Amino acid sequence: REFLDTEIPWLQCMLNLIPGINIYPAEANYVMCSFENDAGMDLGVENADELASRLQLAGFLIRKLESTTGLDERFFCVAVRTRADNEKLIAALREIIIRR
């Protein structure tokens, strides 16, 4: 529990710094997010499906939540892992979305 108490806020903060990604409060071993590119920003992907595909090519899996009642194709979850794994995920997201 101590691990999650420090790692969840860190991961949420880092995800929140990536353009287009919105995070939702978490108390479990995952963080629910949404991806929206509706502000006309020049991001490396257009939607969450494309983001999931690009992350998979980079070796990361996210759980898309479009089949969950009340959610749509914008929503997905990322698992809270070790700090090293989480840093790799953040780096991959930045590479895909920001640097292209």
C-alpha cells in the first residue's frame, strides 16, 4: 500500500503533463485516463485507439474502456508499475504524442 500511496500521485502528475491526456483520481493499481485531441493541437496521434496501437508497438499495453458502461472510446487505463516501468511508459507517451 505504501508503494501505491507514492507511485499513484507521481504517475497521475506525469500523465497530466502530457498534452491531450486527462487523468481521473485513482486509489487502485491503475490510473484511468482519457485522450482527447479536440483543441486542434498538433499531437502525434488523433485518438485513443491510435495511441493504444502506437504504445503496443513500443511494448506497452493499455486497457481501452469503450465497452465499460458510461465510457466511450476516449477512455483507457494504465497499470501502476514500478517507478522504472512507469518512467518508461511516460517516455514512450511523450515520444508518441509530443515529439512524433
